[in-house]
Amino acid sequence: MEKRRVSFVVEGIDIAGELYLPQDSGRALPSLCICHGIPSGKPADPNDGGYPLLAEKFCAAGFIALIFGFRGTGVSGGNFDIMGWVRDLEAAIDYLCSRPEVDKTNLCLMGFSGGAAVSAYVAARDPRVSKVILCACPAEFRLVADNQGWQPSVDHFRRIGIIRDKDFPPSMEDWLEGFRHVAPLQWIDKIAPRPLLLLQGTEDDLVEASQTWRLFDKAKEPKEVAFIEGGEHKLRLSEKAMDTALKWLKQQSS
């Protein structure tokens, strides 16, 4: 496979990513855009190869894979803002659709946690997305659903370095409203008639199984749900979960 560093600019913000290309097949190939979650701020596990290993897994199976850092994360610029993440993902889809190697009729989003929420929102509104995998996806964002004050959350995001500018957000009310607006429970039924897979770990300590069932009940056919026995919140680290996703993706792409 071939790995290329890529970047695109969204609202003046540099978004950095990596594109993984299978060996030249002489035809357009299905693609997978992988969307990470909201960073926890916990120390990195030295044994965790991160999203590049995941991209390699799907690329080896014949999919063009794109990973990128949403604004405020990694080496991408900007500050964490959920509506900004929406625009970043839209730009990532633009980028994939601009590539001659990509089959424009076969583009999948696979999101994790906060990235799954953004994927559900974008897929509901963007017909270029042909199928969706949501891993450990919240039905609603807890910082607004539980009526918790926004200030502790913003302070946490500053401490872990994903809100970087002192004067950000310019409007706390608008920033928080973005989370209410993106809440997957409001949008998941609009993904149909494109196929949807919900993946949930039985040992997830952040997203309860009840949230997955709320999403599944609201979603329209075609839809599937898979609970991964022993799976924790970081489902990309579960071989069983990612094998399940790959098997489903192959079935949907055949």
C-alpha cells in the first residue's frame, strides 16, 4: 500500500491527515473516512498504534482509507468546536471525492464516539455518503444532556490542549448549542436508505448500551447493531469489533 500525507484548509485552519492507497488496481476503489473521537487527555498508551494501524487494516482489505485530525487535535490547527468538526468532515469528504482513485458511489464514514456523532450528522445531510459505521456513538452529548454547566468542560478542554486560544469560544452559548444541534438522536433516521451499522462494547464506561438502543430504535432500515462482548469505549482497539466492521463493509461494498 501507499501512504501519503495530506492536508486541506477549512476556514483558514490547516487540517492534517494521511491517505492510505491499496496497490494500483486500475479501477476506482471504495473509500473509508475514519473519524476519531474527542481526546480524553489521558497519557498515550505506548502499545497503542493509533488510527494509522486501523487505516492500514482497511487499506489491506482493498479500501482507500483517510484519517485526519479534527481541528484542535494533533497537528491540525484551530480549537475544538463540534460544528467546526462538521465542516472539517465535509471538507474531508470533498477531498476524497476529488481523488481519481475513489469510487464516488462507494464512500463510507466510520466514526468513533464524538467522531461518530459528527459522522451521523454529516451522513444525514450529505448524499455522497453511501454507508455509515458508528462506534460507541452517544445518542446525545452528556455535557448538555445532563444539564451540566459548560465551564467545567471548557476548562478541561483547555487543560488537555484542544481549546488553545484564550478568547475561544467567542460565544459560549453558540458553542454549546452546537452539541445540542449535532446530537445523533435527532439525525440518525435521516441516514436511510443508506446502510447503517452500530457497534457498541459491552464494557463501555462512557456510552451506555441504552444510548445505542435509542439510536437503533430511531434509525430506519437498513440498519444493524452489534454488541462486542468485552469491548470497551475505544472499539478501534478491539480486533473483534474492527473485524465485524470490515466484514460488514465488504458485504455492503460487494
